[in-house]
Amino acid sequence: MNLERMYECMGICREVHAYGQKIEKELSARFEAIDEAAEYNQLKVLHAMQKCRVSDVHFAGSSGYGYNDLGRDTLEAVYAEVFHTESALVRPQITCGTHALAVALAANLRPGDELLAISGKPYDTLEEVIGIRPSNGSLMEYGITYRQVDLKPDDSFDLEGIRASMNEHTKLVHIQRSKGYQTRRTLSVEGIGKAVAFVKSINPDVICMVDNCYGEFVERIEPTDVGADLCVGSLIKNPGGGLAPTGGYIVGKHAYVENCAYRLTSPGLGKEVGATMGLNQSFYQGFFLAPTVTAGALKGAVFAANLYERLGFDVLPDGQESRHDIIQAITFGTPEGVIEFCRGIQAAAPVDSYVEPEPWAMPGYDSDVIMAAGAFVQGSSIELSADGPVKPPYAVYFQGGLTWEHAKFGILMSLQKLTDAGLAKLPADE
Ligand SMILES: *Cc1c(COP(=O)(O)O)cnc(C)c1O
């Protein structure tokens, strides 16, 4: 059976497949550059593991208090090496990205301090953490105030706005690398470095924290390479490589990471406790695979941008521009477009491919959200997944794919569903 026929058996018609092949052919130079970044980052991770003398004794699990968990402590040394930081906290007890960010904020802010977000409104789930939307246990309830400076219309930092918003209470500056559920551009690491330098020129004592979700290993440098004091992310996104079944990380300056450890566990206990219960091996192995897994996801994002752009949909980033995270936004303009796209991604999954996703009121979000996720790890968005709030402009956010081949299939399946529903039309010459 040839490849085209195999796709047909999997539900992709000849026309959609041919259109996909044509787009893929045009992307060979882009894909080569992605592979080169993966090669570089693969060596970076390998170097860290060799330098930290990772050995199979580190894969043993601890229980109870988790005192002297050598595997856990060495994994943290590996993360610190890769991110070029003094310290790292990498734990299964960090339940998700939001939790990691909430820990980093609550650990380093005290009553009377002010948090300043300089890349606009933070990710939806942080609204309740901060208290932008009133919530039980928010930072606001503890007397921590919040200020926000939006990016300028061209998505650059509003330096004068930042200067005007910094005051004697400003303790921590929040920068979000990825766009999240917004139709703005993702920030480059270089751009983040310039913003950090600007903040430090006004007050060198302000802590600069970057929400690094979805950004890890997309570039050759990370925000901690350009002056960020703290960098935070989820292990069921890029750095877990698809193998970490849960967890989050915080890397950065020793004192700030220590604060996080005291907040995560308890004052006085900090990093000393926290059993890993057999998860160390998947954390190491996932981190080892993360550069190439991220590359596969990145190719999927570039492919989707070019595929849908040519059909007349608004895509962000566009087909040509450089990439700083693995998220691809596609604006369909109708709820049906968002829903059919997500149904296509779901239908392409290795797990739960037979279920039809429906919009629902997900905790932490202010509108109905539809999610396609047929993942081995629940909610893992380094695996092929798509989600979108069902509200104007009806954009879908697509990410992941543990392999490029799977990402490609999922995107073709989404296009198949859209064309079947009459919501997208292939170019006339296909
Ligand atoms: C995913 C994400 C988060 C939150 O992570 P969860 O694991 O879903 O809680 C925060 N910020 C950004 C930019 C994200 O992409």
C-alpha cells in the first residue's frame, strides 16, 4: 500500500493529502533550521546529564518524606545546568504550570508588595491566582497589589509605560513568553532580555520572572540566559518530552528558588522533602527527548500555519515568521470552525479518537472552552492537542505532537473535517 492509500484508509481524501504534500515540500528549509536547533539543544541536555554524572542509581524512587532523594536532587542539577541557573526546583508535587507560577509568585511576594505584569494580561488561570478575578486565596487577599502594562500595538514592550508603573512597592515583574489564549505575538528570548535589562536599569532589585510555558527548546537560549531571575514551566509541556506524567519546574537565582521550595513544601523543610515515587526515570528520559519532541511539534505548527494561511484564514504566527513557542493560533471566525478543527485533532489521536469534544465551562476560564486531547497523559499539551475559548474572534490554539508524523496527520484530519463541513475550501488547482 502506498502512503496516499494509507492516508485514505485513515480518512484523509486524496485532495487534502495532495494539498498537504505540496505545502510540506515548500517547507524544507524551515524544517532544516528546526532540526538544527534540536541538534544544538540535544547536545545541551546531553552535556548537562554527563556533567552531572547521571547514573541508573538516580532512577530509584523514594517514598515517605523523600529525604536524600539523589535522583531528584541530581535532576534539579541537570535543569539548572541546562537553564544556566544557580538553582532549580523540579517536582512531581508541582501539579501543573499554573501551580508552578502560583508558587513562584506567592513565594517571592509579601504583603504590601506589588506585582507588575509587563507583557499584558497574564494567562487566564493566573487571573484568579493574582486576584484580577476575585478568588479564594488569591495574592490580592494577602495584600499583594497588581499592576499591568500592555504590550504596544506592534507587540513590543511599552518601555515608558513600564517606567511609569514601577514604584517603591514593585517587587516582581511578570513576563509571559507565549501568547496563551491571546492573539498577540509570542515574545522572543532576545526581546525578553531587553525588557529585563530595562527593568533592571530602573531597579536592579526587582525580580524578573518569566512564564516559559511552551517556549522551552524552541530557541537555543532560554530567558535565564538573558537575565531573567526566575523561569517557570510545566512538565506536561515541552520539557517533559511527553514522558513526564505530571510536574512542574522553577529555575533561577538560588534565593528565589529556595523561597519557592519553602512555599511548595513548608518553611524549614524546603527542598529536603518530596518523595519522587518512581517518577525520576521518566523525568530524565523525557527531558532527554524534549529537544526533538519540541522540534516535531514546531514543524506541526509551521505546517498548520502555511496550510491554513493559503486557505485564507488568519494565522498567528504567519507562515513565514520566526518561532518562539510551539503554539499556532488559527482564527476561524465562527464557533463551528473552532469545533470542527478540534474534532479533527481528536479524531487523529492515539487515545480516545472515538470521542467528540464538546465546549464546556472549564475551571479557571471565563468562557466555554473546547479541547481536543487524545493524550497518553491527561491534558498533556506537548501531545497533539487543540483548544479554544468559544468566544470571538473564534480562534483555535493548536500545539504539540510527540512526532512530526502525528502532528501532520492531525492537521490534515482537521482540514478534512473543515472541508467536509463546507467551512474550508481547497485551492482550485488541487
Ligand atoms: C499552559 C500555560 C500555563 C498554565 O499551565 P497549566 O499547566 O495549564 O496550569 C500558564 N501560562 C502559559 C503561557 C501557558 O501556556
